Amino acid sequence: MKTVLHLIIFTFFTVQLQAQQVRVSGIVTDDSGLPLPGVSVIVKETLNGTQTDFEGRYAIETTFGNVLVFSYVGFETVEEKVKKNQPVLNIEMQSGAALEEVVVTGYSKNNRKKSVRIRGNASVRALQGSVSGVHISSSNNANRVATNNESYGRIHENIFKRVETAPLSTFSIDVDKAGYSNVRRFINNGQKVPKDAVKIEEMINYFSYNYPQPKGDDPFSIAAEIASSPWNDSAKLVRIGLKGRAINTEKVPSSNLVFLLDVSGSMNNPNKLPLLKSALHVLVDQLRETDKVSIVVYAGAAGLVLPPTSGSNKEAILSAVNKLSAGGSTSGGEGIQLAYKIAQENFIKGGNNRIILATDGDFNVGASSDRAMEDLIIEKRKSGVFLTCLGFGMGNYKDSKMETLADKGNGNYAYIDTMQEARKVLGTEFFGTLYTIAKDVKIQVEFNPTRVQAYRLIGYENRLLNDEDFKDDTKDAGELGSGHTVTALYEVIPVGVKSEYVKDIPNLKYTKNTTGNASDEMLTVKFRYKDPEGSKSKLIEQTVKDTSTSFEKASEDFKYAASVALFGMQLRNSVFINTQKKNDVIALAEAGKGVDTEGYRAEFIRLVKSYN
């Protein structure tokens, strides 16, 4: 009898031990070590699930012996058994799975099988976990409907121009990087990328390149490289690069920053205001005692929630940030007016005076048209206050408004889709994002008609200037931040080469041919810029000699920039490329990957592989 009793007691405690709840947590990364947000984490054959946050972290309650299933669009599904004494379970996911259909299957208490099915290129990000089980917050179809409410300015792809009739190409630099992170968001969500969301120059300039450091008094250096085109047998590819001087942190001027934060109802989603609040923690960590911060919020009305506060008082700043909540309509114009008023009242002469606007761009009350906003910002920029725009969210994202505000406000524009991107923009690249070293930077390229019969600028369609604007100091152009790099690519068709993109025109009777000392030059590139507080531009000029280097011998940076450009042209269904194969992009990117300390180039390769 005693033996039977002992057996019953042993069995009871064994069952209790097996059923013991345990909290398992960890980080999910891709095969290059980058965190993956939005990964679905499900206890196999149950409705118990969650998803990773913006840092790739997760936590879930389960029991020993259960199996956790990790799934994410474009990656192989991972299953891991929960073991004793293993409260931390970090997962590395391998890319390569192209998901056409995601099925989450579970069993209720009565063991009746249930499933939730999302058809098409479904994103596992649409599966929002809850404590009691998996809650489906939105389907892929819902995402498609929401995407239709996003707005993008129309882009008409640049065409080839004949040097005989148009020897000059003039445009403003663009250091905005929102275009790439926005494209990444679409791909990670398993969605088709809208054609006008693809801004090739912003995709190229998302990445840093190993250009030489500036010498002398000029705020940036200039580099150029020529090679055969990898996608057009009749053309050469020209790369022109700038690198801004990196400011020594000890010499960085004091900042007067006004955070202008959208807390309207449209910002209520997890990838909007909650992500914004986390992103601001990264920025606040960079502040110094000499910096001043104010916070203005706007919804149905605008208001000041934090008066000018020293950067050393991080507790007060973060307390104000953490208390923010979303609700109401969006009075964007009123908020901008108040933000400029506070920035001007606390203006630091010789300092970095800047408004940081964070929103999804969904202005629907007050001065809401792009034109009205443009006029407002043009008027306010005369005060010497710069404007940085940070875009968040999806569905009703207004890219056209955000770009208008940043361009006309003498500032820059970034799209933050993950916490990783927030760390890049507001942490790693903090000084480049917020500290301008040259403003109104313009580029004008003159092509030698004895060497080049036609050329085409890749991207920069909404940055084009009239040729006469180059010398006109009243014409606005882009800003260059500390340590920033800018890259522009041209396709050029040499003289004497037959090309389907160049049509014959009659001989010009009165045009004088250029020969002589400049015959070995392909082009001359000129730059104009102003000091951050200046009103008169300065000129830099450099000639580039013609070369005949094969693309296989081009630098790694050149190959990589070309791979990004090719992918952008594929997304836009460009008529100027001879391939739509992803493998061609991947081959170029892998050949040019080089040293990839932060893993951004590897991430790009993964994105290309996962896009259908």
C-alpha cells in the first residue's frame, strides 16, 4: 500500500513538473545578425502566440516540452522545443522561403482544429499576438486597401538627352533616405512596391560609400569613376560622389531642437506613435547639457507639452515623451506655426536650430494641401530654422507631403519603419541627420560632345533644376549633413556607338564642334553650395577624363551602387534596362558588398531575394 501511495505521489509531482509554466524570451535575428521585427511566435498546436517587437525581442508563456514555431515572410520556418533551465531562446532565421500562403493552425480546449488563412503574399507581420492567443489585426487584403490611401508624387523617369542639344544636366543633391526604408517596408510586408514609391537616388544614398575625406576649406570631397554599363551594352556608367566633412563632436554647435509630434488618431498604430516614442529615446541619449529641447504636439489643436529644457535633463524630456497618446484629427499647419514660434524665441546664434517633425503626414485639418504647406514652410525657413521630417506608419502614409515639407524647409527626410532604422537615423547617423555643413548644394554636369552623344541621369527626377538655376542663389537646393555621402549615376552613350535609345536628328548647321585640349575629357562637373548661415554660393569645379574600364574591374562601391540602381529600375519597370532578373541584381550586390560592418548591404541582398 505504501509503495502504491509513493507511486501516486511521484506521478502527481511528475505531472505537475511537466505542466509547469515557464516564460521563454529571446531575440530573433536574420542570418546576418540583424533583428527581425514582426516574427510570428506560436506554441505549436495551440492558439497561444505573440510576435517580436521592433528590436526582434519576444516573450511567451508556455510549458516545458512544448514546441515554439517561428515564422516570417521570406524566411524558413524554425521549430524549437522548450527545454528545462532554458528561459532564454535566441533564434537565427535563414532567408530563402517565398511564402505565397501563411496558415496558422491551433487547437482549442476541445481539440477541435482551427486555422487562420491569409492568401496571397501574406505577411506574418499581420499576425498580432495576444496573451490568450493569436489575434489577427489585419489581413494582407486589408493592407492593400490601406496602401491605396497612401500618396506619392508622380515620377517620370529621366530619358536620354543628346549632348548636341542639351549639353548641361543640372540638379539638386538629395540626401533623403526615406525612399529605401519605405521600399523595404513594402517588401517585408509581402506587398507589391508602388512604382512612384521607388526613388532610385534615395535607395542609392541610403548606403554609405568609401569616398575620400575632404581636404582644404571645402566642406566636401568629390570622386568620380567610369566603367562599362552592366545592363546596357551600348553605354558607360559614370559615378559622381560627394562626401561631407565629419564634424568633431567636441566642435558641434549647441542645438535648439523643437520636436513637433503628431498625436492624432491616425498615429495610434504600433508602428506609428509607439515606435516614435521609442525612437525619441535614441535621440535624447545623444543630447548634451548645452542643447535645448522643446516638444509641441498637434491633433485637433496644437500645444506645448515641454518648454525649452536642457539636454542634461533627460528624465524630464523622456517623461514628456512617455506620456504621449494618440487621438483626434490632425491640425498640422497650426502645429508647424507654433513650433517655428518656439524655435525662433529660443534661437541660438551660430547653433543648430531645427524642428523635428514626426508624423504619418496625414494632414486633414487646417493648411493641408501640399501647396499651402509649401508656402508656409518657404516663409518660415527665412528665420534660419531648419526642418527634419521623420515619417512613420503605413496605410495612410503621405510621402508627397513629407517630402514637400523637408525640401522646402532646408532639411532632410527619413522614413522609420523599425527600431533598427531609428537607431541608424537618430543614433549612428545623428550628426549627419541634424547638423548641416553645406546648404543649397547644386550639381551641374557639362558633357563633352566629342566623347558623349547622349546621357541619362538615373533618379533625381524631382530634384531637376533649370540650367540657369545653377548660378541663381535664390533657388533652393539640398542640404549636406556631417559625414554624409551623396552619389549620382549617369548612363552615357559614347560618340559613334549605335543605340536604340538615341534617335538621329538632322545635322546642326550653326553648332560649332568642340575639339582640342578638352578632347580626352568626358565631362566637367561643377558644384555650388552655401555655408549653413550664408547667402552667397561658392563654386567647385572638376573635370573627369574618359576611360574604358570594364565593369568587372570597377570598385566594390561602384558595383554595389549599380546593383541598387538596377533593382530600383526593375521595381519601376524601366525601359532602359535589358534584364528583369533578380539574380543579376544579387550578383552585382554580392560582388560589391565589401566590408559591411552594420549589415545593411546584406539586408538589401536578403530583400531582393525575398521579393516576388
